[in-house]
Amino acid sequence: MVIIGMCLLSLAVGYVFGKINRCSKLEIVAIILFSAEIVAYYVGSVGGTQKLIEIRKGEWFFAFRIAQYTLVPLSMLIYVNLIRRLTQWYEKLGFILLWTALSVSGEYTLEQIGLFRYTDYPLWLSICFWIAIQMVTLTASHYFQRHLLKGDSYV
Amino acid sequence: MFNAPIRFDLNEWVVLLSILVLLFVYSRLPKLYPTALLVIIWMMYSVLGIFIDQLIGTSKNLDMYDTMDTGQYDWFDIAIYNFAYPPYGYMFCHFFKMIRERTPALLFPFIVGWCVQTTFIEWLASLARVYHYKAWTPLFSFLFYLLLYSFIPFFLRKLESWWEQDPHRQKVS
């Protein structure tokens, strides 16, 4: 049941992304892979190695992986699409703070639902992670668009 | 952040040596793909490796095998995901493209042969304790690689057509 719920949630987020998307297909693939990789290492570190969160067994485990590999990359795609439309630095800063608040509260909601459990996971680490993944993904997508997609050099 | 290896022994040496050999071979190959696609292919293999390990390998749910010294990540796991799987996977894409352009009739034997070779290398790595099979067997690996390397050519085709059509690229050229 929870797996179906997470699939439906991912579909809904994917639908929203489809409506606002201005990225090319290669950019989409690159952003999905990049953010999925960062989250995978982060979850491996705080979940597997440091034991700051506990990933539950059974269907919760698969629902958690769906969230990890679809929800987070999709949310990063929406984030990149939206922030690219802003021009002023204070607009961007405000949006980053807003998106961080949304991400942290989304993560907290998923924990309350039972997708995973906080064991010793501090709030400041969650805030730092969401700010960091936004900055890194934005920088990487910018570099990918400006330097790698331009030209057809086979270096 | 991640654990250090419990002991720096055979499996760590095998990983280090494999990475050096793979990166050397990778650096000698003529570049058949543009840099943007290289980056995507590199990330794809890295994500695939960590995704499969998290799903069926080191997870508490299925726990079919472990990698390196423990079931948790150590720095050598990260090195494998980032510097061993991607160049090895890229070689498949490289030779696949070469064969597709020169002798397409050899594509099917090439894919099957690559799966056999990959399974064999994985089995050798398991002897060096890079992988610790629990419920997993080389036969599962072969079937998995058959599925994976049959799917990758379709993904490569898509990537190439998206590259040709990419609006950012057309603006320049």
C-alpha cells in the first residue's frame, strides 16, 4: 500500500515537473543521475554507516528507495527549472531558503508517515544537506548546460 | 562519513590495481562520444552500481551479498562506484559503437560475450573478497548483466538522438 502511495506521489511530482519543464532531455537525464548519486551516497552515509536514520524493512524499504530515487531527483528538477527563472540574487536566495524549508518539512512528513526513523539525526544536518544539494545541483546543471552541451567537440 | 577498511589486504589491492588499469585503458581509447554524453554515461554506471547494491546487495531486506570488508560503505566501495564501474561500463559503450558501425552482425555475440566476461571478472573479484556472495550466485550475475547490457544500447541510442536534437547545442552550431 505504501509503495503504491509513494509511486502515486512520484507520479504527481513528475506531472508538476512536466508542466513547468524548460530543460532539454539531456539536461533532465544529467540532473536526475547527479542528484540520485548525491542522495545515494548521503543516505548510505547517514543511514548505513553513521546510523543517524534507520531505514525500515519490508515494503517500507522499497517505498523509501522509491522516494530516494524518484522524489528527490524530481524535486531537484523542479527546483532547477524554477530558480533559473529568477534573475536577482535576493530572489534566488529567498527561493533557496524557501525550497530548503519545503524539503526539510517534506522529509519530516515522510518520517512521520513511517518511511524511515530518525535515530540521532540533527535538524541542522538536514538543513545543511538540503542547502548543499541545491547549490551543488544548480552549479553542476549550470556547468553542464553552459560548457558541456554547447559545441560538439569530441574531446 | 564512510568507514575505513578494516584491514588493507588483498581486496583493497585488487580494487586499487583494477582502477589503475581501467583508467589507463580508458585514457588510451579514442573518444567516440561528446563530453556531455561521457559525463552522463559515467554517472549512469555509478548510479546503477550503488542503486543495485542498495536494493539487493547490502540492504537489510534482501542482503544477497556484501562488498569489501563489511556490509556498510567504506572508502573502497565509493572508489569502486566512481572509478571502476564507470570506465568498465564505458568500454562496453565504446566497443558497442565501434561494432555497430563496422559489423552490426556481431552485436549479439558481443553483448553475450561481454556478459560472460563481466560475470567472470566478478567471480574473480569474489575470490579476492571484493564481493561476498550470500544468496547471490554467478548465474544471477550473468542474467542480470544480460538484462543490463541489452538495455544499455537502447539508452545509448536515445542519448545520441537527444544530443543531436539538443537546443543548446543547435544554438551554437
